[in-house]
Amino acid sequence: MYRPQIKVVDCTVRDGGLMNKWQFTDDFVEQVYLANSKAGIDYMEIGYLSSESAFSRDEYGPWKFCAEADIQRIIGHNGEKKIKLSAMADIGRIEYNDIPPCEESSLDMVRVACYVHQIDAAIALAHHCMDKGYEATINLMAVSTVGPRDLEEALEDLAKCRVPIIYLVDSFGAFYSEDIDILSQKYMAALPDKTIGIHTHNNQQLAFANTIAAIINGANYLDGSLYGIGRGAGNCPLELLVSFLKNPKFKVKPLIEVIEAHIFPWRAKIDWGYFIPYMMTGVLNQHPRSAMAHMESDHKNNVTDFFNQVTNATDLV
Amino acid sequence: MYRPQIKVVDCTVRDGGLMNKWQFTDDFVEQVYLANSKAGIDYMEIGYLSSESAFSRDEYGPWKFCAEADIQRIIGHNGEKKIKLSAMADIGRIEYNDIPPCEESSLDMVRVACYVHQIDAAIALAHHCMDKGYEATINLMAVSTVGPRDLEEALEDLAKCRVPIIYLVDSFGAFYSEDIDILSQKYMAALPDKTIGIHTHNNQQLAFANTIAAIINGANYLDGSLYGIGRGAGNCPLELLVSFLKNPKFKVKPLIEVIEAHIFPWRAKIDWGYFIPYMMTGVLNQHPRSAMAHMESDHKNNVTDFFNQVTNATDLV
């Protein structure tokens, strides 16, 4: 039996765009949109909400901003919207005034990403989005680096807020499934009236396993991306997640088709997935930025050098 | 706290050789041997025991046979043997008479691989190896296709035999961690006097997660391979497993060094790891041979064709 409450969120464009500054063609985004629609995916996260004054369109593609005109180029000629659209908002990168009312937007949901010290600002932004008519979530990032007292306080704040969906996020790909068991149970206990979501990274090849662990513990909002495309080691592969879920509304074939036609070409250009530098930052519970810099260098296969660099740095701490 | 009973078995040459007919240079095998020794790995499985009359050395490299003269070229000039060596024996591919007494061999352990209908022959061969002085295991393959009654009978036979180590093997990469939980517990309950081992495949990116699940359920013999090299989607990556284990005798760095120097060059020649065809046979609980044939064809990226081929075949069953 499947849980009808389960919703799947495709993060291909939003998280994958962290690897190429969202330089996806409109055709790419449209094909992902159509494939997600056919596959029964519940939400497509199409990018970030950012203020145009904070970033340059010369450097960043449209999905750094998710302006309505950008979205219309994708969905406007495809008839009625077939799938809910989501955008992520980082604290401090979007002005309240730059968020249109929901009825003037094709976005259905705003997911507010924050670190633990930003929790008050995140709640305020999520409430603002809800007041403008959007669904909203708060995605508390990098929990693997948050101490138990800070986490407890954050969960207490979240329990009191109006935001209905709270995400457990393994930003660094550092968690084993046992950690996900414990944290899911902690979130469920602290947030009895809310829905729990799960967003994983694949540094230790555990993104799919950890997503399953969260499902078993009651998480109902599940993030994935096509072929796992995403920052660093990437995310839970959507095609694996959909193959696992029992709800017959989900179809794998449209995902395989779009992977072949539109994701494979990106494999030759950007390196997401299991690579030793990403594995190392996952094992060490570190932000992947050092690994990403190494992978973008001209000596990305010198993984022993990278190992020495990060483990020596650790010894100093 | 770590479990001192845990033993790690590196299958790089044995399982990886399934992808290249064991055409590894002596230098490759020696560097893997030295790295395993430095990393504190307990056993290196160096290949298969096969009768020279059954296979041609023109077609297969030395590690299809593991003759003592072959092994000596690797370890003979490296001083005292630093690590236990293992070889796998398939039922019907090795004559009893072709197995030397243990005191005339550098091998310490023979692992007998069998399907469920071969269990009696496997026990006989394992007993024969033990009588010749070897450690022995039985690795019951493809359990994901064995019905509950057949499995129960096989476990009853194994409980009665003298072989002390029995492996749970996910040959098709079809199991989720919940399946491993259930099967590990079944093996532990049916074989209370024996040690349980785990050998996984990575078709659904669950090889490491499933190995951890087996550890939690009491498995103490753990298989891995460098960078996951192995048939099809490959195995549990040894570097991830060693990073996870708490026993301070295990070191990751020698594994990273040998991956950089000797495994990376093979990435350009053979395709193991997460690919859609392997993912599909895992999801469908099928032998990977159709996926391997597809990956060796000149249209390996036509994964939609492969999807249609295997799902149509499934519909007919």
C-alpha cells in the first residue's frame, strides 16, 4: 500500500543550476517540465527567487530569478499548467517587495532555505509568502553541523509558526541512515502538526537510502532530481525514488526519456555525482565548496592531494 | 565502539575482473595488494579458482585461475605476506583435484559461490577446501529470486554443515535496506553458530547502505571494492566502508592513493557504476547480463530503448 500523502519534488533545475549558474536553455527546462508532468511528479522546483538587483543576468541564467516572464516562456504555450511549480528563496537574497502576489505568479510554492541562525528571518519570509497566497516550506540546511540545543530551539520556533512543511536537509551528504532515523523522529516529535520533508545529498552514495529512511519515519515531501543532478555529489536520483514509490500515478519512463535526451549531454559538461572529493567532504561533514573548487581545477583527478588538504585542515581544528 | 569481529574483504580484482576477463597487469594487482595491506583490509580476494582445462588463458587473465605461480609474481618479492588472500570458486568450474593443499598455496580462504539448487555441491566443495586446510565460506547468490520455502531449506542445510561463514548476496542489486534487515535477521536466526557475511551490488545506489544495514543486523564479513569496481553497477565502495568503520586499524588514505593511480585509468575503459541499464535490472530484480550487453554495445546511451526492451519482456511474464 502506498501513502497518498507523499509528494515528490523535482529539484533538477534549481539544485542542478548550482553547478552551471542556471545556464539551462528554455528547451531543457521545458522538457524537464513536460517529463515531470507525464511522470506524475507533484512539484517542479524551477529555480531560486532572487532580486534582480542582487545578481546579474549576464552571469546567471533566468532560473536564478524565476521571473514570471521567464516561467511563461516555458509553460505558456503548453496549455493548462500540469504540475505545481516551486521556487527556493535564500534569506537575504530576495526583497519582500520583489515577490509578486501568488495570483500574479505561476509559482505555487516558495521554499525558504535557511541556516539555524536565520530561523526567525526564515519564518517571517515564509509567513510573508503564505500571506501572498503561496504554499510555503522552511528547509533548515546543514543540520549535520547544528548542536542539539540549537536544533531544539529551532524546532520549538518552527513548531509555533504557521508554516506547514518543514524539511530535514542533509546539505553536506554527511548523514548515515541511522542519523536520518533519529533526526526524522526528532522532527516528527517536535512538529506533530506539520509535514516533514527530506532533501539529501549523495556524497556517500546514501541520498536514496536516506530518503527511504525518512519515508519509513514518516516524511511525506521527498526531493529528488533527474539522474541525481545537483550541487557536488548531487541529490537523490528521481528515477530511483519513483521506481521505489508504490503510488501507480508515478511513471518512470518519461524520466528515462528526458535523462537520455537532456541530462546525458550535461554529463559531459559538469561533474555531479560520486567523486572522491565530494565523498571526502561528506565523510568530514564539511561544506562541499572545497571539493567543488577542486573538481573545477585542472587537476581534479589528483584526489590524494585533496585528501591531504582536507584531512590536514581537519587535524588543525 | 567498533566490533573487532568485523572483517573486510576487498573484491577489486575478483569482481572487477568480471568486467575485463581479469586482464589486469601484475603491477595493478600488486598495487591493490599493497594498498589493502596498508589500509588494514583483512582479506583480498584475488580472483577465481578455475580449472585450466575449463577456460583458456588466451581469453582470460591469470586471476580467473589464481595459480600459485601467478600469486607468487605479486607477493613473492614483497616480503612476508601482509594480508590474507581469498579466491572464489564457482560450482562446476573447478575440479577438486585442481585445488592444492593449503600449505602449498598462498591462498588462505576459498569462498564457494552457488545458486540455491547447488547448495549440496557447494557444501561438499567448501568441506573439501576446509579439509585441505583453507578457511571457507558459502556465498548463496541471487537470493532475491529465491522463494521462502527454498531459502528455508537452504538455510537448514547450511546450519548443519561445517562451513563457518555464510554470505547474504544481493547479486542483482535488487534489495532495499528493509529487505536486508529481514534477510539478515533470517540468516542470523537460522544460522546461530555461524558468521554472516554481506556482498552487495550497487544497481540502485544502495550497496553501501545495504552493507550498513547488514552490519547493524550483525553481519561481520563485509565485501567491498575500490571505487566500487565490479560487475555491472559494481559493489560497495571500499573507501566508503572503511570511512564508516570505527576500528582505527583501517586507513582510508592508501585506498585513495591506489584509486587515483590505478583505478581511475580503468574508468576510461570499462563502465561500472550507476548507469540506467544497471538501475533497471536492479529495479526489475533481473540478472545484469542484458544491461551489460547493452552497455557494451555501440548505443549504450539509448537507455529508453533498453527500458522498453526490459519492461516489455517483463510484461510478457
